[in-house]
Amino acid sequence: MHDNVKDCLKELLDFNDPESKNFTVKEDIEFRRPGTMKDLKELNTEDLRNLADLLGMTDLYL
């Protein structure tokens, strides 16, 4: 969870960069695996909810 809008937006932009070829997901401390579309959607949803919280718009997802 981010403490400010800028960091949250930066993460969303990084996750969704169409030029990125190395989208991986951390399974545990030592293992990463290639990310799936479902992983990307889950990360996006988490960050979008974080943004809504930071902007005082929690009602958008509750």
C-alpha cells in the first residue's frame, strides 16, 4: 500500500507498460514466476483501491 498518489500511479504505469517484457510475480522470498493477465488485474485492482482510499473515494469499491 502506498502513502501517496504519485507512488501509486507510478506503480500502475510500471505494471502496465506495453514495452515491458519482464512482468514477474513474487511467489515467496526466493521464487518469482512470469505474471499472468489475472495477476495484472489483481495488482491493478489493489492499486486502484489504494488510489480511491488516498482520494477519499472508498465508496467506489465498497
